[in-house]
Amino acid sequence: MNIRFKNGIISGIKRGLSGYLWLLKILTPISFGTALLVYSGWLYKIDFLIEPVMGIISLPASAALPLIIGMFTGIYGAIGAMAALPLTVDQMTLIAIFLLISHNLIQESIVQGQSGLNPLIAAAFRLMASFVVTAIVAIIIDPEHSESAVVSVDSLHKTIPFIEMLKNWLIDFIPLSVKIFTIIMPLMVVMELMKAFDLIRHIVKTISPILSIMGLSRSTGVLWLTAACFGLAYGAALIVDETKNNTFEKDELIRLHLSIGINHAIIEDPALFLPLGIAPFWLWIPRLLAAILIIYLINFINLVRKLNADRKKPHADRTCHKKLCNH
């Protein structure tokens, strides 16, 4: 037992360090590039890209700014922008629902691309899901449009010296890197210990009812649990590592990634919006239902295709048999 315990810890540390360094290679340039984008002011000027479709999700044009910031930089930056805009609680609710699905798209899509789903498809699917889910919720809550106050986009962008920007980026990035490290290392060690003592199958068995409700395969249970608890960014190393070191059916991975693309980091991310006065129901339930429904829809489509294929096979066999008999 002591040998298995020791080997599990050593193996977990090695995998943790390897995964952490891999993640830093992705996270560092993307994070710095985004900081440059914010510093240049370009990020505050490309809101015109989604302004024309803001009406679809019942939001004013000014709400395009936090959406753009959230899609590029994550939820923290978006909340900062939301706090500076004259938005009603209903409007902030819609923005939150959109961003809980489509935030940090570049980095998280790359993670999904490394573990079974084309990154462009991953990003496009999440954006589409964001618009659909937010539009449906908008119909339900019927938000009131607040146009009484207008905040200039340029006023939200303060020009500072480049060295100051670099310092601020490091102040934000270094604690983030440490936080990721403190999550990845114990997670990898625990995973290796569970493998050493054959505990993974028991955990998957325990959460199998949840996986069944989600429409997912039991074999992807550990990956789903990682994404649900830690998200795509913090859980990236484990998700990619498990995908590379295990054999999964392609369809299983696609269903998994579509599901966790909509519904991941179910603890921390929604909680960030609570101080804005948004009802917890809208922060947790809509994307959970969306994740379930999309997988059931995919399973239904696959079932229909299979039934159609099965119907054609006997006909082809009969045709072939008739030709042989005629000869």
C-alpha cells in the first residue's frame, strides 16, 4: 500500500508539472495579448461587431461592451464593465447568462481543441448557444430597456503608461498562475492516487445517475466532473491529459465538449454575478437545462439516423438476394 501511495504521489507530481507548464505556454501569450488589446483601446472599439444583433437578446447597444470584454478576457473584466454601465438588473441577468456560456473563448476553445473538439466549432457552438439561451430567457423576463443614461465607451478606457499596464498585467497574471498551480497539482496527485487504488470507477459509478440525466457516457465521468467543478481553464491540464491517455469514442468526446462548453465551472463563475443582485435561478438553471437539452437533441438525431440506416439495410439485402436468385 505504501509503495502504491508513494508511486501515485510521484506520478501525480510529474503529470501536474507537465500539465501546468503546458497550460502556461497557452495561457501566458493569450493573457498578455489580451492585455495589449485592452491597452491599445481596440477592445473598446470592436463592440460594433455585435451591436447589430443586440436586439435579438433584448439588450441595448451599450451592453455590447461587457459582452466583448467577457468573450475575450473572461468574467472578471466583464463584471467591471457592467458596473460602469447604466444597466437594469434584468439586462445584467441577460448579460450574465450570455457570458456564463461564452467567456474566455480563445483560451477555452484551444483547450477543447486539444482534447477532442475542433476549437472553431467549440467557439461557434458556444456563441450560438449563448444567443439562443439568452434570447429565450429575454422572452420570459421581458427586460425593460434603460436608455436614460449613456456612458461613452471611450470614457471606460483610461490610457496609462505601457510600464504601468505591464505591471498591472503581472499583478493579475501571477496570482492567477499560482491559483492554477494550487488547483492542478493536488488534482493530478489525487487522480493518480485514485488510479493506484482503483477508486475512479467507484466515483464514476456514484455520479453515473447525474451523467445519465446529462445524456453523457459513464466513461467521460471524470472529465465532466473536472469541468463542472474547476472549469475549462483550471481543469485544462487534467482534461487534456486524460483525453490523451485514455481511449474515448469520438461521439462521446463531442457530446461531452458540447455539454461542458455550455455548462462548466458551475460553482465559481455564477457566484461572481451574485453581488450584482442577479437571482441565483438565472445563473444556474438556464445553461444547465440547455446543456441537457442539446445532448438529448443530438442523441435523438443520431437515433433517427441509425433507424433510417437500419431500414435501408434489409432493402439492400433483399435487392442483392433477388439479383443472385435471378442469375
